Amino acid sequence: MAEVGRWIVTDPKTAKSFTQHSKGNQKMLVERNRALCAKKSLCLFASNADPIGRPFASTGPQPQDFSQTAAHLAALGLTPNTPVNFRAIHDKDKGAPAIKRYGTLNQLRYELCEWNNKGYGIFLTVSQMDGQGDKIPNVQAIRACYLDLDSLDAMANLQLAQWHVPMPSFYVQSSPNKAHVYWPFDQLYSPGDWFGETQAKLAQVYDGDPRIIDPTRVMRLAGFNHQKGAPVLSTFHTPCRATAAPHRRARSRPLWRMSTSSSTAAGCGSLWALLSLQRRLWSGLIMR
């Protein structure tokens, strides 16, 4: 009996995708569709996220590491089966359109590897989105505050940020001498002006990227290659520091744990909890 195949075909030049349905022997269809896509410079992915031909991770500059990716997701209270917004952005060709996907890591891992192997950086929207878009109205809840350290003094600023009270839970070494620092919350919070104000203050105090202030921002995902220069794997690191400084040990209890509760998504955090969060975070910033 002939099998029905469903294939997702993407044009990297326009970032547009279309679905192709086909009927027949699946092995023959894979070969025919792969040849067609190669001729037209298209990308082909099976709808069930199974790899087409060789594992994509073996064809790039260096293998991706999904253990790093899973650790990054887990630190935000997510799993490889949690639907999130992914984005592939070309690291060198700024004119190439971004590739936007909504789904789970397990569903999209092979496609993300393929884009990464083609020179695209792989990013994640940290905030919880509604799955319908990537704009401000699509933001459902805030999972964390985060800091993009990309200046010449990024590593020195990383050391300073690690002594912030409350302390960050982890960071991603996005590339050599660059880092993304995270303060994940122990519950989800409703978006609001407080988030942008806090992000701006973090960037000001630790000389981070001042553009990382709105909740739709994407951050580089650990486990994939950064390719603005020589390819290098973005890596996950935790804890940010093993022990507190003696004169701060009594005040260095983390405000946020390493996971968030999905049960709080509907109501998000209470107003009292949000005000308490702001007060504690800002007290740490004022101390600087």
C-alpha cells in the first residue's frame, strides 16, 4: 500500500514555507524531494521532525549539543516538549530573513540544526507567548529577567553581576568573552512597564545591551553554534557562583529558583509578589 508523506519545504531567501503532500514509496519520495529541494536551494523537513538523510548535526561546522540546550530550557522551567518560540537569524548575512518557528525542541531539533549548519544562530523567546505571534500582544507571562553582556568588559561585568543580590541562577556563554545572564522567577508574572524598567536598569548597571528591554526579545540558545566569527558552541553554566562573599552571605539567598510552575500561568504572580520582586531586585541595583 502506498504511504502518504507530508513534507515542509522552506525557501531560505524568503523564509516562506509550504507543505507538500505526496503518495508512494517513502524512500523514493525522500530521494526525489531532496533532489528537488537541492536543485532549487530549498530546505526539506519531514513533518514529524525525523531527519532526512544524514543527521543534520554532523554536516555543520561542529556538532550541536542538545544536553546544553535541554539544560538551558530546564533552567527556565521548560522541557524539550514545551512549545516555545524559536528563531533562526543569520549570523553574518543581515539581509537574510529570520526563520520563525513555534513548537517543541523535540519537534524542531533537526530543522534548527539545519539552519544552524547554514550559518544561522538559534534563538529563543524567553517570555511565555501565546503561539499566535511574536509581538507584545502575544506575550502571556514573564519567565525571567536577563542581561546581554557584549561589551569589551563583558567578562569583568559578568563577575560583578554574579554578586548581585538576588543573585542570577545561570548564564549562557554565547561566544568567547560574551555572556547572557539570567534571573529566572519562581512563578510567572504578568507583563508590564516594570519589566522594561528593570531590564534597562540591569543593562545600565552592568553595561549590557540597552536594547534588551522588551519581553519579546530573543536570546541565543545554548547548544547551538555562534558563527559571527569562527564557529563556537554556546554553552550553559550554573551556578553562577559557588559561595557568597563573607560580608554578603546573610543577604545572598536567591530570590528565584531554577524552575517555574506552569500552574501559575493563568493567574501569573500576585501583585504583592510582583511588588516584592521589584523591591528586592531594585535594592540590589541601587547598591551598585
